[in-house]
Amino acid sequence: MATFFGEVVVAPSRAGVDDEESAEEACEETPEDREIRRELEKKREIDVLWTLKSGASSESSADEPFVCSTFIIAIGHNAAAFLSSFILDSVCWEVVGVVKLWNEWCRTSNTTNVLPTDSFCLFYRLISDPTVFLCQCSCYVAEDQQFQWLEKVFGCMRKEGLQVTILSTCPVADYKTQESTLTLPSPFLKALKTKEFKEQVCCPLLEQPNIVRDLPAA
Amino acid sequence: MFVPCDRGGGSASSDFKGSTLLVPAVSVGNVGQLAADLVISTFDMTKVGYFYTDCLVPMVGNNPYATAEENAMELSINAEVYSLPSKKLVVLQIRSPFIKNKYRPFCQTLLSWVKSSKCARVVLLSSSHAYQRDDEQLLGTPLRYLLTPDLEKAVGGLMQELNWKEMEKVAAYPGINDTEKVLHIPGGGITKLLFTESCSKGIQMAVLLKFCSEGDNIPDAFALVNYLNEWLQLIKSEVNTSSQWKIPSSWRLLFGNGLPPALF
């Protein structure tokens, strides 16, 4: 594509990466390339580690699924900070799990002693009602890890009678509306709900054509 | 991968035997997806299920085809299936890009679902970079078609009558050896892969594509959907059919919000 200045550039396509070249490369992959790709995939795997009552850590797959009635997930720094400031405290809540992952944007560890500025993903349980769970996920979960996160975390929970609430934030500039976002009183709340959610929602629903993406969407 | 919706209509709503399946390729200008939106919106098609897949970037929003407050609150995700039994038409709409290295598994799963659901034929709506046309392609219609051998037997004659142009093959080694020709669809996303796989699996597939560039692709979507209509006759009309396609409410604000009054 030629621009006004006369130079020729390759236009990035809204359709995403054109995979034609990589399709041919995949056929010509050497065993070395395959090995590198496998190692990279392994590095990008997510580990969900649950701390049992006795204090011992174990892999999630060895456990019985948790009985869970309420699961609140806070995704992103703002939402995680909200939970830290208004909900969490060391008296009523205990840490029961952590997610260990790595991607190009962040790395979390399996330590549960974290600073607010760290990237982490921790699970808490209400001591007075052990069916109420909370998750603070301030790390960025990459596209190819989102499905894995979903399956591994929800795979450990009994889903009957489970109510899930997801808290997240988006920049106001991304909000699509007829008026300009400059004049909008912000911050403001919007919600999306499944048809199984019968309770009253505390704020207006998200209007078309706005969408939610990444981990909250997954 | 396919999860039917619980609509109380039983399994009848997800019986696709003998239907025509429209699938958009995530391609330049998203033309296939826009065209699919027009079809779903115009015929007020019913959602019959979705794909539970890890191959597409997750997204969720409220009903993109909402016409009133009552139907505005149904959630919509990245890959959903709509049906219009009266025309034996099924549309798969894809709303987000592929996750890196996942387009191949998606194609495999999609084609095996096509076979198991016994769709009569698949029409892949796609597009290709306009700037990669050669001198001949710059003239005349920007619309092209492709047919797998199995579908060629059934409708090849009809394409001749409609005076449609088949997508040209290009030299595999341009400038060096012009005899060996290959199919090349730049910007077409998974189009070429789906087409070649369908040829080898004996699936009746047609590819309808338009040469275009990124920009305001709404006119391209109309052109593609009218092209499709020349064949499938979804809208019967002797006059201009463009005005009969209904634009969905989600196409609002495609190019940004309103302007701040303080700017002036």
C-alpha cells in the first residue's frame, strides 16, 4: 500500500495475522524447531496450586473439587486493589491457592506473600463460610493462556448452584457511545449478565456495540 | 466443540442435515464476517448454539442484533451458530481473531463438525488484498469464486450461467517458472487451508471472495452478500437488493465516538 508520502508500507490488517507464510513454515519445521516450540508451550503452561487446610501444597488435579456457592474474581490492578481495600483482611479471609504462570508481560510466583505492586493471582476463602471464594488476578493472562486458566481453575470447583461475579476495569476512552467520552462522568459501572442470573443488577447493562475481551470474557 | 442452545425446541433446532452453511473467514477488512452479520440480521435468524473453543480470542457482549430493549440483553460470544430452517440456512459467525498457532486445529474441528452435522454444502465468505491483484485482475469485477470438485459437479454449470469469475491461480515461482500454478489468497486468513482441506475430504464447499483493502468495508460486505444472493436467491427481487439487507445495531460507532463539543 502506498501512503501519501510515497513510501510503500504493509498495511496491518484488522483480520489479524495473515498466517499464509507461517503455514508453509509449519510444514518445513525441523525437529529442532518442534523441540523449541514444545519447550515454549511448556513454559507457558499455567499451574494452579491449592493450599489445603493442613497447610500443605498440592497440585490441583489431586484434589476433590471444592464446593463453591459464590466466586468473586477481580481481574486487573484496579479490581484487585478494590478487593484489597474494601473486602479482604487477614481475619476473615484465608489464602487457599495461587496461580503460577509466565508470559512476555509478566511472571507470577507461587509465593502467597505478595506486595500490591507485584503481579500475582491468589485465591482466598471466607473462613466463616468456606464455600465463598475470591480471586485477585493482577497479572496479565495472555490470549493463549486464558482458556487454560479457565479450565484449570473452574475444573477444581463444583459448578452446581455456583454464582460467579467478575470485576474488571476498562479505560473510558475505549467506551463507545454517541457522545464524546470527554463529557461522561467517570468512573461508571456497566454490567453483563447471563440469563440464568435472576437477581437485580446494581448498574445499567453494557450497551451495544461495546464488548469485553480477554480473561473477563473467557 | 458445538454446544447447542437450550431453546426448548428440542434437537430440531440443531438439525442441520441438508442445509447450506455460511462460514466467514477472518480476512482482510473482515468482509466475510460483516456479510454474515447482514444475513443474520436481515432474516432475524435464531441462535441455536455456539462453539466452545480455545482457538479464538475470548470476547463477550450483549446481543449485536438487538432491535428493542427486550432482546438487547442476551449475551453473545466469539463463535455462534444461527439457523433459518425455512431456507435451510445455517450461519456460523466468528467475532474474534485466531490465537497464534490455533487456526489449524480450528479448521480440523470445524470440518469434522461440518461432516458430522451433514450439511449439504458450505459457503465460505472471504476477501483478499486488493493491492496484490495483477494487471488483469485490476479490470472487471472484484468478486471471485472457487468450488471444490464435489460441488463443481453440482453447481459448476450455474456459475457459468451467472457469468462468475473463478479465482485465478498464480505462478508458484513468478519470474522463474510460469508453468507451475498454485492457489494464492493473500489476506484470506484460513480460506486457502479450509478450501484445500475440503477438496481432499470430499466436502462440498464454495468460496466467495472479494478483493478489498482495509477501511470502511461496509460497501464490500454489501457487494459480497449481493454476490451470494445471485446464487442462493435468499432475497428474491428484480430491483436493487442492497436496500433490503438490514444493518445490525452493533454496526453503530464503527469509526469512533461522537466528538467533544469543546473541540469547536
